[in-house]
Amino acid sequence: MSDYKSENVILYEYLFANLNSINCFTEKSANYLTEMMSGSHGKPILAPFDSPDILVLLNDKTLLLEHFQFDSSERKNGGSLLQAEKNIFIKSNSTKKFNVTQIKNESLITHYIANLMESTIKHYDKFHQYLKNVSKKQGIIYDGIRKVINQEHKEIGLVIEDNSLDYNMFLNRIGSYEYITCFHIKEFRDFLREHMEVEHIFHLVVNSTEKRVVYYFHNILEDLNMLDEIMEYKSPNLIEKADIFFWTKNKI
């Protein structure tokens, strides 16, 4: 069962509160996103669902979007050690005055790739059942609006949220720092090449001061080959991060 409150945040604060702030990796991706959300396919209705997490209902198509989170720290028993460390620190210091400590769990590119690919494959494997789930619904009412679900044309996509505590960055060949996205990872691009039916990819990152969204419309092999070429030198082998600290609020 999806956390509807969480999915609402993803829907409106990340994806569609300000469409102009979404970055696109290709010109066709930018054109497609603009056309899709401009109303030329009918006013899009965005609604949290159960399985998959998000439906985008248009007159001529239905988008099924599956959302998941990952980070660049080691996992244990299926959970992020970085998030576990943060939760333990906040819980044990909730009544203390301002306090600060450096994190212990490291961010590594090997963790980033392993966590990204494990989550990607796990959630992709659910789409066969998700398509069946949606096929059982004639329409949906959300926020007082009823929209018929177009069953003839359904498209699937992933909303991938990097919730590391700080941006994952790497030093590129010209000596500049650059943000890592799932598109920089060769293993992820190989996955896309093998699964051309995954047509929509949103990569999300947020910290306390900034939100970043990158969109890629994926059903054109030539665009994927171009992505391989422009990303070839960018495939990172090391994550460069500033030290991350946790802190608690001052006790009043």
C-alpha cells in the first residue's frame, strides 16, 4: 500500500509544481514533456494510486509511474545504514541542545550502483501486475475530478528518488564537479536498452535548499545511443562529497 501523503509530495512538489524547472537530457524529452503537460492530450489528472504509486491520466493515454528511493550508502537487511544512523542520532538527541556529529557510514559509487540497480529491477518486475491492477479500473475520482482511464494506451515509467543526505557528485574529465544521476551509470543505461518499454524516467534529488528533477523520455534507440556517447566520459568511479553532519534543534 502506497503512502498517499508521500506520493502527493512527489506529484506536486517535485514533478509538477513548476514544470519549467525540470531538466531534460534530450530535445525530444523536453518536447514530449511540454506537449504531455500543456493540455494537448487533455488536462492531465495526477493521482496517487495503490499499485503503481502514481497515475497520470490523459485523454489518449494513461501513465503508470512507480516511485522508489535509494541512496549511496551500504544497506543491511534491506535498509539504508545512512538513514538508520540519522534516525538513531535524532531519536537519541531529541531533548538535547544544539549538537553535531559527523556521519560514519560512507557514500561509495559501488553502493550507489548496487542500490540503484537492485531497486530498479525490483520495481520494474512489478509492472506486469500493475498493468492488470489498472485494467480493472474504469475511472478514478481525485480532488473532486473524475477522469476515465484510457485502457488502450498505457505507458510505464519510473520515478527514481536519490535521498542521500547530500548531493552525490564526481569530478569530471575537465576538473569540474558534476551531480551524479542514474543516467550517468552504465548499468542503468544498459537496463534501459534491454527494456525499451520503460518510457518515462524521472530522477529526483532534494536537499534543504534545492530540488532537482531530470526527465528522460525513453523509447528511441537513437537517443539512447546518443546518451551513451555523451555520458561515456562521465561514468564516475568515485563519489566526492563534503562532510555531512546531523544536528538537533536548540532546546527552548
